[in-house]
Amino acid sequence: MIKKLKYIVDWILLTGSTVIVCVILGIILGDIFSKGASAISWDFITGLPTDGMTKGGILPAVAGTLVLTLITTLFSVPFGVACAIYLNEYAKPSVFTNIIRASIRNLAGIPSIIYGLFGLALFVQSLRLGTSVLSAGLTLGLLSLPYIITTTEEALKRIPNSMREATLALGATQFETIKDVVLPKALPGILTGVILTMSRAAGETAPILFTGVAFYINDVGTSVNQEFMALPYHLYMLSTQHQAIEQVRPLAYATAGVLILLVFLLNIIAFYIRYKYRTKD
Amino acid sequence: MDKIKLSAHRLNLHFGKKHVLKNIHIDFPNNKVTSLIGPSGCGKSTLLRSFNRMHDLSPDVKIEGDIQLDGNNIYDKKVSVTAMRKRIGMVFQKPNPLPKSIYENLSYALKLHAFPKNEIPGLIEMALKESYLWDEVKDELKKPAVKLSGGQQQRLCIARTVVLRPEVILMDEPCSALDPISSHKIEELIMSLKSNYTIVIVTHNMQQAQRISDKVAFMYLGELVEFDSSENIFKDPQKELTRNYVNGHFG
Amino acid sequence: MLLYNSAAFFADVKPVDFFTGSQWDPESAKGKYSIAPLLVSTGLVTLGAMLIAVPLGIFTAAFLSELAHPKLKNILKPFIEMLAAIPSVAIGFLGIVLVGPGIAKIFGLANGLNALNGAVLLSVMALPTIITISEDAINAVPQSHREASLALVANKWETLFKVTIPAALPGLIAAVMLGLGRALGETMTVLMATGNAAVLPTGFLDSVRTITATIAIEMGEVPFQTTHYFALFAIAVVLFLITLAINLAGEYFVNRLRKFHA
């Protein structure tokens, strides 16, 4: 009898934990969307902020985040994919490559604010790029590199060796093998990693704090050397630094809603590619 | 005396600290089928793969001695590996079609070696006919190759090899992943190909070796034990070890 | 580059003061740079987060791998990955508008921006990491272990708590380490939710300021190449070394898990 009671307690413990985790997610999404939904509209996304940002839209922040994510991707994807190809296809396993892999894994664990400091010291000051969307994008690119390298290498590892042997035996060079067979086959896996990285970059705040983000710009930027607005930073400012915090709360909710929608959209695309790819095999 | 197409002299191969091939001497006659037989781990696949330098990318493999194609060492520094592999094609144990259409699997091989564009369709049709696959696929050349059955895939891989008009075809247990009917088709195919190509085949299947080969090499623990005509190996082997193996006493 | 800048700091401030002092007050006339309050703040918030996230995460992982129907699992796992995708600034926002007022009401405080708030939010952020890696660890326990235990008339529950979870322990420790690393390095949530008072805290209901938040707040305003500027690099190096140590420890346990798996 006591034993049975104990099992029931255990069951409650396990199931209860899972329910709590689900409830947390439910509360987060429920709260933001119930309070933000009424303020989210097409005009909100495509309008400029007005009246000291107590009214109007968030176009500069949306545009800033998109440009920032683009720069991050353009910088990190070619380098990251090339690095992964080198490690997985060309480099012979040795102490040296093991050290590189361990460093890459540890780079991924460094707090993002430290990347921010590093970006400030390297891009903004030493390379004299100033506080700009370029500096911020490069900083986020550095932060994304380990992630891109890891996911690309995993995608390459899933390609069976028999595929490489098939083309090599036909007299293809190693480069032709990679270009014509390995990369096309690994593309969905690489793409999934790239999109998830974009979603992470779009949501990051700490690394862009000192590298180029601005509180208020009443236009869409035209040059990569300008400062920019970004959705996550906009949300941070609206919720902590604005002089009329209570008044702008609905705008903050709506901004949070747009940011989460953007990130989820990217994640769903990545899940979809992964799902389609797995079922095809 | 047959003309020698491919040969190995004093061939030694180390995999890390393991001595896998021990001082192999062997000559393969032109336009004949030679089978390599022996128990698992005797080094027959390793030997086969050294004939088109498939070990090049394995960092732990060390090869000494030489392998000659028409009297020229293929491990010579001046030899172009890609051109050599065009002359010595290979078919693997598991069918490995590329993730492309049937047609592209063949045209890809031709494009690698810059065959003239207008000759490509004709060469492809010829290779598919030679591989007994044409009648089954001629209406669906655009179909992804992976949608074919296992036996069809393997014949496609053979077609992909013969489309380049090689001189030697290496086959690494080409039937071991196939059902008996598909195996039988591949065997017929091998018999018909030998008038044009020198074929070296690794097999586990004693009956198969007997049916298709002109010559048979028996290997054991990295050494070439006996090399003779198929008839002699199976009917009247000179070595005790060979006799035990072909009579099924071990392995 | 980080080291260069922090070396410049220790040229100005004695390392002893940096580690043993009790005040962080760069704005005052004398300029007091002691990492102690920041370190204690960071430790307090992270400890709180782990107290919540570790049991919750491991039990959820056990539920997913041992109890949940495969269909339910296929629905829940993407949900948990979604939780990981929510930007930290959005979680911090909820700390201000939702968790903060809640804490204020329960404990009768003027506002709820304190260590407890930060701990709750960080636990949410560490949960997906802990759940995912714990689940891998529990799945990696060979089915034969379980069957051996079940054959000895231990039932499903005894098997889970006495055989499966102990066998998965290295993996679970790795999960906790990596979750800890994530919580320690998190900036925006703690910046928004903990009140940011740079004094030695005495409990979970005090306002605290972590290392990450300090860098975020002060770096925007300090003049370049001053002692204060270098000081921020110095505390960043300390944070870097701590997270590096934790990640290395996590990796050590992940490798042990892999060997176990093979």
C-alpha cells in the first residue's frame, strides 16, 4: 500500500514536471500574444515611430534586424561552411584537429556579452569600423561561426563514404566530389543550421549593445556604416528605459510579439526542412 | 601465353601497425575474369582497392612495391590519379548510385572527363545496353537512380563504370548485397563484358567464382597462397590450405 | 585582446583589492573596483536558477524518455526546442511585466526586480538545454540494463530511479553543467529583471547585479581606455574563465557518456 502510494508520488513528480514546463511555455506565449495581438498590424510593422515613440510603428527596427541578420549570415556562412569542409573532408585526424574541434565547441559556450566586448575592441576600435550595423553584424557573425561549423560538420558526417567513393572511382578529383555530390546532398542539413543561426542572431541583444545599435532612428538605414535599430534592443529600451514606460507597454508587447513570431517562423522553416529531409532518406 | 594487363610486384601494405598485404606478386591476363577468394580479413578487398589507389585518402595506409598497368607503375608521382581511374573502373559491394537521375549518373561520369557533348547520349545508350539495363529503364531515364531496385542499381553502377570505356574493371563482391536472381543477372553480365575488359572480382561465393572466372587467386592472412586457372584451383589445388578452403572446411 | 585590456586594468588596480574588496563603485571619487558583489550576485542568481531547473529538467527528461507515448513525445520535443528559441530579451520583458509584479505581491515588496526574479527567468532559459541533454543521457542507457532490472522483479519505477537514472548520471551532470554555463553567461534577462544594485546581496529578495549586467550597463557609458573601461574587460575575463571551466567539465562528462554509449 505504501509502495503503491510512493509510485503515485513518483508519477506526479515526473508528469507534473512536464506539465509545468509546458505551462511555462504556454504562459510566455499566451501573455505576450494576448496583450500584443491588438497592437500588431501591418501598419505597426511598416510604420515609422512617432510622438517620441509612444505611437507609430517599428519599421526601422524590423529593417535593422533584417539587415543585421543578413550581414551576420553573409559573414559566418561562407567561412563556417569552408571551415567545416576542411575539417571533415581534407584534414587528417590528428591532435591538431582535435584541438581545433575542442576550441570550436568551447567558443560556442562563451557568453554573448563577451562577444560584444570583443567586437567593440576589434571591429569598432581597432579596425575603426565605428559603431555601425557592419560592426554589429560581424560581431554576431563571430558568435555564429562555431554553430555553423558544428551543424555543417554534422551534415557532412551523415553522407556515407560509399557516395564519395562512387565519384572518386569514376576519376573525379576530391574537389569535384565535394562540389558535385557531398555538398548538394548535405545542403538541407546545412540550410537547417544556417536558418537556426539566423533566428538566434535575430534575437540576440547583448553583442550588439556596444557595437552599433541605437535607441531611435527615424528612417530605414541606407549604409552599413550607420547605426541601426533592432527589434530585441527596441523591446529592451521600451520596457526599461523609456520615459513613459506604462504608456508604451502595449507597444512593447507588440514588439515582443513580432520578434517571437519572426524567430518562430525561422525555426518552423528549419524544422520543416529537417523533417522533409529525414523522411526522404 | 596471355598478354599481361595489370600486375602487382612486391606489394606490401600496412594499415597503421598492421601488416595487411605481404609481398604480393600477381599478374592479371588481358580480357579475362580473375577472382580473388579467401576467408574474411585475408586482404582481398584491400588488394583490389590498391589497384585504383582508393587508399590514397586513408591517412594510416602505407604502400610499398608497385602496381603496373601495361607496364607503367600507377603509383608513380607523374601519374594523374583521375586519368588512371578512368582506365581502371571500380564497382563496389553495395550499389552506390549518385543522388541524381539514371541518365545523370552516367552523363556525370562522362562530363568529368570532358567527353564531347554530342557523343554523350549515344555512349549512355550503349553502356546501358551493355549492362542489360536499357530495356528496363529506357522510358524513364529521368527517374532518380535511388528509386531502382537493388539489382538494377548495381547494374547502373556497372554501366556508369563501362560508359567511360575503361580497360580494367575491379569488382568488390558486387553480388553480396543482392538476391539470387539479381546476382545471376550480374554474373551473366560479367561473362559478356570480359570480351572487352579485364575484370578482377572479389567474391565470397565459391560457386560463383567457379562459374565466372578464368583464373582464381586464393589469399590467406595477407599472403597470396595459390594462383592458377579456375579449373586447377577447384579440381586439383597444389596446396593443402587451398584444398581445405575450396572444399568448405573453413572460412 | 581581452587579456590585453584587462592587463591594463591590473596596472591601475591591485589584484588583491579586485578580488577581496566589497564594493563596486567606479563612479565614486576614489573609484572602487571589487568584483565580489558582482560575483556573489552572479552566483546567487545562477544557484537559484539551478535549484529550479535541475529537478524540473531531469524529471521532464525522464518523463519524455521513459513514460511518454512516442506520439506525445513527438509533440513535446519541438515545443521544448521552441522554448529554447525565444529571445532572452523577451524572457526579460516577461520578468518585468509578469514575474516581477507576481513576486512583489506574494512577498509584499515594492517591486519584484530581484535575485529571485532573475533565478526564475534563468531557470526557464536553462531548461531546454538540461532537458535535451538529460534525455539523450537517459536514452543512452542500454535497454539490457533495464531488462536485467525488470527481470529481477523490480518494477518500472524502481528500475527508473535505482538503475536508469544512476547509470545516466555522467550525462545528467553534463546536462547540468551546460545549463549552468548558459545561465551564467546570460545577460539581457538578468539585466532587465534583477534591479541591478551593485551591493553584496543578503538573500533572494535583494536586488542584485551580475557580471554580465554590469558590463552591459556600464560599457555604453565609460570613456575608452580609462581604468573603468579596462575594469569591465577584467571582469569579462573572470566570467570567461568561469564559463570555460564549466563547459570543459560539461564536455568531460559528455565524452564519458559517449564512451558509455559505445
